[in-house]
Amino acid sequence: MNDETAPTNKSQEKAELRRGWTTGACATAATKAALMALITGEFPDPVGIILPKGEVPYFQLAYEGLGEGYAMAGIVKDAGDDPDVTHGSTIISTVFPAPPGTGIIFRAGEGVGTVTRPGLQIPPGEAAINPVPRRMMTEICEQICAEYGLPADLVITISVPGGEEIARKTWNPRLGIVGGISILGTTGVVHPFSCSAWIHSIHRGIDVARAAGQKHVLGATGSTSEDAAQALYDLPDFAILDMGDFAGGVLKYLRDHPIDKLTIAGGFAKLTKLAQGALDLHSSRSQVDKGFLWTIAEKAGTPTSMKEQILFANTALEVLELTQSIGFDMATPIALKAKETALETLRGAPVEVEIIVTDRSGNILARI
């Protein structure tokens, strides 16, 4: 695949992270190549497409297949420097004529999921190919068919060998998308470490829960805190949001798309950051403030003799252990402050908030 935006300055080249292309962009390029081969007998290689913002990337074909009444083309997805689970997967489009007047029909092939629950952008029973990739493929097919004076009545089947296994590493099972991955993308471009895909999945998870009438959802910072909260509530899979570090992604979306109750569960360090007012809890984007922890401890009566130990502790866990050693419950005031941050972010939305703080073994230290 050609990356037409690769910087020419060598010092920039070393510093800048390389972008990639979405599964939707790859599926569109593969569909264009397959349709051209179906009509002309020849595959364009490389094949160029116009992305929603006007950029024109070119893709090398990794697979070609031409038979009686159908054509197939495959492109290996290059996610650039983003740690995308679909990087290196082959996105294959098979195109064949449909009965007159049917228009363009999308189907899920091997490794592409099928939607089974309401609340997503695609209705149940349909292939998990999101609206923008559908539109991109539809537009290019209609354009090509018009150029050759042919009706745009086509069946497009998108396949991703190994996609069912890849999907187990994504949110699809919890969202009710079965059988494989989703074909995604709004711009066609993957920006390294942009986190947009993760936050988008959080939003879709909330949509699915709302559509199912679910009144209570859980957002956890990790599997340990998730398991601890689930031991209390045993919520259905679609009510569990893989929030991770993106507390803000959950809270800001619930502000406009409320659910009756939100439980946020996390370890002491992560929820200390939320208590400080941070909404992105990743270590590269927010840090535990030992001064903040000392203020909390001091207000609760921790002796001044412990001030330096707390201020110069290596980690939040060390602060927790120090205060536990003198019988002080540090987790409860942190939970209360974290709840304040959550409620302030919700800005009066009708959402009850519960905070659960756990230790590394999954024991609940505070529940507010």
C-alpha cells in the first residue's frame, strides 16, 4: 500500500507516527477492484479510492480471483503505527450481480460479524459493516456501473480470514456482533493511538444497553475491578462497558444518553486520578498527585509525621499501604471525590453513580 502522506523530511519521518487505513477503506478499495475485474476482466493494481475528506490513497492487491459471474479482491490492512488488532488482516470483497432492481446488498462473509442486538448503527440481522464504509462502497459501485451503462444491482460480500478469532479481542461479543469483526471507519484513516475507536466502542456499548432497556451499566478500569463488581451484580455482558482509562468517554456520553445507574469500578491509583478530576486515566496522560493524597489524608487526621512519606512515595499503592498500616481508610474519601468528579461531568443528567475501589487482588476497599 502506498502512503501518499509520508513525510519527505527525514527528521520528521523519524519523529512522526505513520498513519494507516481503516477496514472500511480497505473493503472499499477491494470492492472497487473486484467490480472493475467483474466488468472488464482486469484488476486495477494498485487501486485508488477517494476518502470522505477527499484524500486519495492507493492500495496494492494481495489477492485476486475471477470466476463465472463473480470477482474477488483482497487487501492486507495496514494500520500504520497504531496497535490495531486487525493490522495485517486480509480484507476480501466478493462481488457478483444481483437480481434487477435490488440495488446493492451487503453480506457478511467468513470472519465478518452479524449484528444480533438493537442499538447499533446497523439493524439486527445485517452484516456488521458500518454506515460510512457502506456508503463508500455504494458510491464507488454506482459510479463505476454508471460509467459502463450497467445497473448497480450487486451483492457485496466482505470476508476477513481469521476474523472470528480476532473479534474475541474486541468488544463485538459484548455488543451482540457474532461471527467476526466489524468493518469500521468514518474517515478511512487510522490515526496512531488516537483512542477514537475505543471511545466509539464505549458509545456503542451504551447504545446497545439503552436499546435493551438496561437500567444499570458497569464501567471498569480493568478485569480485576470488573470481576469484583460483577460478583455483586452479575450484569449481562452487554451492560459491561470496557471503560479502561476512558472514564470521560463514558461520562460525557451518558450526559446526553442517560442510563439510570452507572457503577465505576477501579483500582486505587486509577480512581485517585478520577478523584483529582482527570477523565483520561492512562499513565501517559494523567498522574497521581501525591500532594492531593496528602491533603486527603491530612483532612482525615493522618499524623503530620507521615507527610513526607506520602509526598515522596513511589506509587499510589505505597500511599495506600502506608495509611492502611495506621488503620486509616484512604479508599473511602477517594471514592467520594471520584464520585464528585463523575457527577460534575454528568452535569445533572439523571444517572445514579456508584464508585467501587478495589485492591490488586480484587478485594473491595470502598463502595460509595
